[in-house]
Amino acid sequence: MVARLVFLNGTRAGAALNLGETPVSIGRRPSRTIVYSPDETVVSTDHATIEFQNGRYVLRDEGSRNGTLVNAQRVTSRPLEHGDIIQFGEGGPSARFVLETQPGVAPTQDLVARSTVAQRASAERGTSAMPAIVAAKAGAPEEVSPETRSRRKFLGLVGVLAGTVSAILAGIPAVTAFVSPLFRAKREGTWVKLGDADGFETGTPNKKDFAQTVKDAWVESRSMLSVWVYTDDGKKFIVFDARCTHLGCGYSFVADTKVFQCPCHGGRFDPKTGAVLGGPPPRPLDRLPWKVEEGVLFVQIA
């Protein structure tokens, strides 16, 4: 008599273990005969044992947390029959107990032979042999015709193709959003008049406020903006964005310390260069493009 366990699912799916007369222990403990992955937490550390007793294989649960089931029935100890489905915990991995009663005779062949005998006996009695045939085929592998295999392969290819097309369609908006800025025409800034170039006080920052009109389709809005202008000679200028480079707060010029200071988090800047003198700002003040035309200072606003 030859017996074995054929593992149906879980981390050991597809494997098989021949059973002898030595007890076989199952669980997640590394010392067990059949060791399941630590991820399969439905299986207990010491889950069950299969022992050979009086010519039969007996399955015994070892007090597992989720129980041991045979043919969907929870058991504590039970002799195994050919074709029994053993599940280690409800929802856990399972295995089939396979028994060869005669050397060289496969279990499915033995079942078919028994079904043939049953058919002959039922024919002599005039009764139906369908239950015996169904029972025999329950353990036999499914026979698949070439047409069925071809149809399954075709349906599989259709499924893969449909999934690929769906993924491509779903990805088009994301790709478009990523690529479109590369081809978008660069928006030119607006030149704003700040005043006569010779009207700015030299050696000290000059704050200039102005209104900017923004059109979005038919919606038009106006906002107030500010810049700081510094010049030593009235000919060369530095125009700073009036927003702190930390979090965008507006800063002011402190006459006593002669520095720009942000009231939000204490950022301080050099009014001549815009360099960071202290606080959390990560970079100097942003400088804006400027030009002088016919004695008038202009600044470019994005």
C-alpha cells in the first residue's frame, strides 16, 4: 500500500509527499515534517499529525487554533480514506490524501475499475449505476479535449488583450498631463511700469505697489502686487519679488537694522543683494527682470 499527500493550494501547492510508517507532523514550526510559511497564519505552529496505526493512516489535530477539517468537517482524530481533502484551518491550505491499494495501480485507475464492476452488477440487478460512476469520476482528473484547450487559450488571450487595452486607455490622461507642458508655448511675462528711473531714492529699498489684471477666458480679475527696488546710482537697479522665499509671506524693510525681515517666521535678507541673513528661508530673494525705456523703469511680471 502506497499513500501520499498531494498539496492543492498555499505555498506548497503542486508538491506531494509520500507517507511511510513514520509520523508526519504539520505546522509552521521549522522542526515539523511539513513546514508552512510564517505568512500562512491560519496554520498553527503545531497543527496536526498523521500516524500509521494498525494498517491505516490516522489524522490527529494537535489543538490547533483554527482546527483541522476533513472533507469540510472539523475533526480531532480520524482515519483517512482515499480522496479525503484535508484542510489545515478554515480557509487555510489543503491537501488530498491519495491511497494506492495495489502496487502499480493508480488511484484513478482503481476507481474506474470499481465503477465498471458496479456498472455490471447494476445491469444484472436492473438498477442505475450512475451514483457509482459519479463517485468514481470524482477523484479522476478532468479530460480536456483539444477543442476545449484551444477555446480556453483563445479566451485567455482575449482577456490579456482586453486588460492591456484598458491599461493603455487609463494611462493616456496621465501621459498627456506629463508630456503636454513640454509642448506648451512659453508664456511671456507682462512688463509693468514702476515709475521714472530718476525718481527712486538711492541707497535704500523702494517699495512699489501696482495692480495686475488677469484674464481667464471671459473671467477678469485684478490683484495687488508689490516689488522692492534698490539702486545705488539711479541707473542700475535690482528688483526683488516682495514675497519671502520661505512660505511666500510679504516682508518689510526695517530701518533700524537696515534689513528685510519677514514677520511670519523671522526670515531676514540683505536689501542690496537679497541674500539670506537668518531664519528658515532656503534661498535668496527672487529677482525680477527690469528695463529702462525713455527714462521709465519697467519690471517683468510672470
